[in-house]
Amino acid sequence: MKKSEFKRRRHKLLEEIHDGVAIINTHRHHHRNRDTQFPFRPDSDFYYLTGFAEPEAVAVLIPGREEGEFVLFSRPKDPLRETWDGRRAGQLGACEDFGADQAFDISELNEQMPELLKNRQRVYYSIGKESEFDNRVMSWVNELRGQARAGVNTPNEFITLDHLLHEHRLFKSAAEIEAMRTAGTISAAAHVRAMQACKPGMMEYQLEAEMQHEFITRGARSPAYNFIIGGGANSCILHYSENDQKLRNGDLVLIDAGAEYDYYAGDITRTFPVNGRFSDDQRTLYNLVLDSQTAAIAEVAPGKDWNQPHAAAQTVIINGLLELGILQGTLEEQLESGDFKRFFMHRTGHWLGMDVHDVGDYKIDNQWRLLEPGMVTTVEPGIYIAAGSEGVDEKWWDIGIRIEDDAVVTRDGCEILTGDVPKTIEEIEALMQG
């Protein structure tokens, strides 16, 4: 992502906070176990505004400040630590490479922040994410309150930054959509590879390895979330992540996996037969889910509300399960009782972006919000019939099916970002047997 993209984002936020100060911090390294750490990923809000991917940093945005509106606190250059742990931008790099107007050593944070908050009316900050940092912010404000008799004005209002910033993040720019296209393309290639590699007797984690290999060789260094690779009964566990069971002949395998590229997530689910051939019963349920997804995608367009794709998918699935005798009664009775949720218990989508379950309100004034160009959503209906489901013929047990794609709302409908991986029965069987 170009520096101009991050500058544009900061400028937009600066225009909205007027006489306030925005404070955005990122994480420290988290320990995995003794002497080892998890790979570092910056906080999404912080990176969205700065493009700065080092730990232990704080960004401060101050509209109209003469010395500069963007102040960045970060770790200093340290040749010894850099020999062990990797390069640091330091304060010079923070300005030259990341566009900061002023940069300070992170150790100066407590000293400098009261001065930066002085004579400002509001503090915009994501309260409640980190209690330790919350306490530091309050300590800076309280230090200023102690100077009130000297004529120093203290911020008198705290406003959560989340709503403003997350509304910005909800609408993707052309550069963001291009990054998400790439994430979708890489994710799709990995799903194709898994279909081609799959055969009875493999372990679920071996398919994970095939997909991870495709991610990395194509430039996505990590998945956007933990791999879900569930064969047979495991396909009915929505967030199954053990991935340690053998794939059996005659079962379906459900894979929910997406690559993260340039800090943007892909999110795809495909379900296919371990042996490359759908049974008649699997075929029936699979086509029902596919029909429901097709109906939902048709509702992803400007002017439609957030719930319309879900309602469309829900109607198709309920009617289909009624026809098969898996559900009883009528569509209206099922919608009133909610009995169908035994088999379709989640919503049909969620916002997608830097986080796989991305930020942004789903309702405004308690009404489902209207879809607008630039929003990106998943479309992922499913049917899950676990063993022992009451009143259901055993032939349907242990069949879990989800089909998921990523869609960006356009001016006249939507663009599917993940269309490079097959999803019709004919396409999947041809690929697996090719």
C-alpha cells in the first residue's frame, strides 16, 4: 500500500476530530512460550492509519498543530537489538518512511503526551481494549488537571474512536479492494490445490499443509484466521480447528480458509467429497446450499439492506429442508419457531477487510443498514446435520456443507473476489478427477 493511501486516511480522520486529539496504540510482542514469541501483527486500526508494522508504538493525530499533525512514538534504533531481533525504523525512519511530522522514542511517551493533550477539548481513543494503556491515558489527563490553576485547559470529553474510524474502514478504497482481490485469488488457488491433493486416508492437517504452501509461495505469509478443515462429523463443527483426523472414503470435507495479503483477509469455504464423487444425498444437500448462496448473492447490491441476503438464503434452505422432510410444517412456522436453526445456526455473512470479521455497524438507529459501494461482505450459507439430530433420517447425519465467497458491493450489484475456485458439483468432480 502506498504512503499516500495512509496519508489520505489520516487526513480524513483529522478533518473529523476538529479540536480533539486521537490516540491509537499497537501491541507488544506476545509470548508463545518460554523464549519464543508469536509472529507480530500490528493492531488493524493502528496499521490502517500509519502503515507502521513494528510493536510498541503509539500514533497521535492533532488537527492544526503547528509542529505537525501526525506524531509517532516508536522504538529507537538499537544496533545490538537489531542484530538479534531485526531492523527498526527509528525516529528518522518514522518521518522519512512513514510520513510522521514528528517522532519520539517510545520511552518519552509519558513525558510528551500531557503536552500534546494541552488545550485540546476532546480525546478520541478506543477505551477498554487495554486496561493498562487506559490507565496511562487517564494519568496524562489527570496530570494536566493539576495545572488548571495555571490556566492550562484540560480535555473534558472522551469519545470512543471506534465508531469514527471503523466507519472509515467499512468503505474500501480502490487500493484496498485490489489487495482483497489478491487475497481472494491466493485463497482460491489454495482451495483448488486442496481439492486436487485430497484422497481418502489423508490427515486433515495434510490438506492444511497444502494450502499453507500455496499461500506462502504466492506471497501471503500467513492465513487470515485459523484453518478449519473438517472431514465427516467434524464438518458440523463451525469453528473446528484441531485438523488432526483422518479423511475417510465417502465423507465430505469442509474447508474454511483464507490468506492474508498486505494485511487484508480472504475468506473462502468450500465443501467437497474426500474421494472426488458426491453421493446422491450429499449432492442433494450441496445443491440446496449452492442455490441458497446464489439467491443471497443476488441480494448484495446498493440499496438492499444488510439482512436481505441472509433472508434470501434462509428462505431457500428452509423450503428445501421442508421438501426433504428434514424439517416439518411451513416456512412461516419455521421462521416463527426458529427450529430450522438446528441446521442453519449462523448468519449468511459478515464484513470483511483487515480483520476477517471486520469492523463496521450492521444496524443504524436499530434498522439494518443499506449496502453501499465499497463495502465488502462474505456470503456463506450452510447446512449442518450432526449425528443424533432428532427426527432426521440417519442418511443425512454427519453432513456439514458451507459455501462461502467474498463480495464487494459495486454501483450496480457486486463483484465476487473469490470466483477462481469451483463450487458447482460438476466443476468440483471434474477438478478432483482431472
